Amino acid sequence: VHLGSCLKDLGQYAEARAAFHEALALDPLLQEAHHLLGFCHFKLGDFQDAVHSFEQAIELDPGFSTPFGMAARCYAARQALGSVVDADWEKAEIRRLSSRVSAIGRDDALALCWAGYAMVYVCREYDVGAALTDQALAINPNLAAGWTNRGVISSFLGQYETAILQLSEALRLNPKDPESFRPESFIAVAHFILGRYDQALVWAARSQASQSTWMPALRVS
């Protein structure tokens, strides 16, 4: 597990995935290995496998809230890519996962911020999603993913100036984030809607420089 964790932290997700598979072959009850394997699957775009790994982690430790939030994130990612199989079932599943995060993860900022994001992005439950994400940031105001997700939620609510501030805070906290294209793209969208087209194009170009197929940036450019 230690080797896989080190490889994951280095961004070598395929190698880390192989290391976690080896660890689980020796001991299939390693809850941490299942959880981290799910993270690697997600980073590699294997969302269904990621959900399965997070479910395994939950089965082994139902009191550990992070896999609930991360599984919700997987369903949101599927929605973004248009790969939803059963929309009604996935919405219900996100609500179930988010409810468990609310119940057992009151101090788990990561789980809260992703559960909140999924509630807004997929279920369109804006008040619930915003509250979960605000709770995450109250626990950990230095969580860049939390500020990104809060900025996206503000964009959905039409609060574009606020969204720009929140998304900029995410970039300040984690300027080397491999997923910086997310806040950059939504800054571009906010500027575009506010009529600042030159700034919108600049931010869209930044987003596309690291993820050329990311749709929010493509829509602006």
C-alpha cells in the first residue's frame, strides 16, 4: 500500500493502480488499498471501476466517509462526459451517498465538498449542495477542491463575481493542480457571461492548454 500511495502522490496513477492490485491480491481486506485504488481509477478515467473500488472500501469500513463523497464525484464525472446509464438511479444514488456523508462525515471536508458538488451538478439541489460545500470550507478553508466546487456552484446560481473570487482562491491555494483547467474554465465562463470577452478568452486558453477537450473552455473559445 505504501508503494502505491507514493506513486499516486507522484501522479503515476497507472503504476499506483498496479501496486494496489498487487497489495489486494495478497490481502483483499485492505480498506485503504481499495479506497486509493478508486482514486487512481478515477484519475485514469475509469469511473465505473472507481465506483466499485469505493464501494469495496465502504463495505470494509462503513464509518469512513471519504469514499462516499468520492463515489458521488464519479457519478458527477459521468454526467459531465455524457456517459450516464440510468439518470434517475444515479441521482438517487448521489442523494443516498450525500446523506451518508452528512451523517458520518461532518468533519470530512473532502467528502463534503464532492457530495455537495454532485448534488448541484447532477441533482440540481442547489441549497443542499451549497450548504455541504460551505461546511467543507468551514472545516478546511485551505481545500482548493472545495473552493473550485464552491465557485462552480456560485456560477450555477448566477453569482459570477463571487464565483471568480472563489475559483481564483482555488488556483492560489494549489497553483500546480493538474486539474487547474476546471477553475480556469469556469472563470472563463463567468467573464464571458459578464461581457468581459477578452478576459474570457485568456482564461479559456489557459484551461485548454492543460486539457484541450474540456467542454466548458471550448464553449467560450
